Amino acid sequence: MGRLTAILFDKDGTLFDFHATWGGWAADFLTELTDGAPDAMARLGAAIGFDPATTRFDPHSPVIAGTPDEVAALMLPHLPQMTPRALLTRMNAAAARAPLCPAVPLPPLMADLAARGLALGVATNDAEAPARAHLSAAGVLERFDFIAGCDSGFGAKPEPGQLLAFAGAVGCAPDQVAMIGDSRHDLHAGRAAGMTTIGVLTGPARAQDLADLADAILPDIGHLPDYLSADAG
């Protein structure tokens, strides 16, 4: 492994606490789609691994690491009145308005990492426009040298295209990059790209779900400065 010169973050479950951000949002979105009909909400929830009653996602929910297109495809059979394009447009617009809950205070953390001379990026299976809206709302958009969504032209995780594009964009070798994420998709992509892989526990996955793919597991990204300092020592 080379000396780390760049950090690439997943977004949901990594920069932002997954359940705190998306649980209530998903319940509201399903209510909107179904006019609050309990049976219809239950069917949509079951299709995407979400319990509207508890506002919790199953650890294996396709929403956790899937793209908007994949999630929409699972919902469409239960929404015969909608076209794929209409549902996807509605999902992306609603996602851009999601009430964000950062996993830790992001501006000071990103300032710390930038002060260490690290290039910073985001690779998400969300669409790029909502991702930029979320980062802007959190006050950290300008801290990132690279932001890629599933529609940015580099593919989606667990394939390594976004990750390799980041390394190329910031001019470093893949083994100088740490990929940080909360799902196996993130860490599979990191391994495929030849990067250091760091798991965090601010998504639905538990430590044992990530252990075989992670070079390190942290409670959240707020522990990164100590991890980097120890690694440098």
C-alpha cells in the first residue's frame, strides 16, 4: 500500500447517517406515492426492504447500495399508473430535498483532512444532482475535488469505475487512495480498484458484515484523523 494521499467517501451511510437521514424521508415518500393507503405502503415497503411502521431499512435492502434506477424498477410493479421516467424524476427531486443528518460535523472534519494535503472525493450510487445538493446543504460541496453519481458516466459500485476516475482526476495511484463506505458494495469497489478499504458503522451494516472486505473498521468518519495519524506514525 502506498502512502495515502486521497480519500474517497461514499455518501449515504458514510457522510450522512443512513437511518436518520433516509428512514423518515422514505416513509414520507411512500405516503405521497400511495396517498397513505396502508396496504399499498406495505407493498412498496416490502419491495424495497423498508418497514413504514418502524421507518427502518432491512440491512439487505436494495436501497442501501442500489442506484435510483434499480430502486425504481422494484417499485414500478406496484405503481402501474406511473412511467419509469416519471417515478425516477420524482424520486430524484424528492431525494434532493431529503432532511440530512451528517454522521459527524462535516465542515471541520473536511477542513482537517484538506489541511493534511489530502485530495477528497465522493462516489455515490445516488444520482449526481441530489448528491451535490446534499453536500451543498451540509456546507462542504467546495471541499471535494471530485463528485460522481451513478449517472456521471463512470458506472456504479460495486464496479470500480467511479473510484478509478477519482484517482485519475486527482493524479494519484489507486493504492494511495482510501475508499470509505458503509456497505459491501463500497468495499468491493475499493478492493477491485486496488485501494485501501475502510468500513464505517453509520449505515445498516454491522462490523461483521464488512470485516472480510475492510482493512479497517471505524465507528464513523470522525475517527479518520486519529486513524490517519496512527497510520502515518
